[in-house]
Amino acid sequence: MNQPCLVVGMDGSANADRALALAIDLALRTDGRLVLVHVFEPLAHLEQMAGVHDFAALAESARALLAEEWSEPARRAGIEHELRLVHGSPAEALLDVADAVDASFVVLGARGRGRLEGLLLGSTSSKAVQASRRPVIVVPPA
């Protein structure tokens, strides 16, 4: 049997942290590996823009957060993992990564950062559940 692969949506929110904790637990139990994905969307970074229009710098900042801070629990747990920063619509981009790595599951928090984004774009978790050909685990808020 192939090693289970779990794609985890990461955005720095408490719910994403909870999703990562669950994914780490599943990976430890199954000798699985993780693919931690942050979907870079300029709309999600509006509060950081204050006159800055350098999307490459914002994307690099998000990449650094993913590599240094958001993935720390996986490193501490000794779980095999890779990091991906992708662009696009969050649900579609997560599912594209899941297809590319032949994921066993997609794991994400019920709500990510910022309620404004959720109102404008709809719920990433709802879209992922509806569109996925793979099992999606949605971790509810605490």
C-alpha cells in the first residue's frame, strides 16, 4: 500500500492550526506524509497593502510564514512534509494540489482568516467539499 498523503490548507488561522494538528495525528498513526499548502490570494492580504503593490514581496512573505512558522508543528512531530505556495482560488488550488500529489485526504479548517474574504468569495471548505473527488476533512472551530 502507498504511503498516505494528506494535503493541508494553511493560512495562519487558528482553524488551520487545528487542521494541521489533526493531519499530524493522522500522519503519525498511518506513517503518512503531509503537503502543506498556502494559496496566495491578493485579496487575503488587503490589510498589508497600505500603499504597497508589490505582490511578489507579499507572496514571499507568505512563503516565509509557511516555511518558518506555520509548518513548525509538522517539523516538531518529525512528519515527512513538503511545502507549496500556489496561486488561485483557494478551494480549486487546494484540490489541484491534491490531484497532483494523489492525496488520500484534504484537511482544512472550517473557516480561514478574515470574515470579509469568506463573505466575498464563499467558504473554501464548502467549495472543497462540493468539488472534491477525494475525501475532505473539515475541522470545526474550537
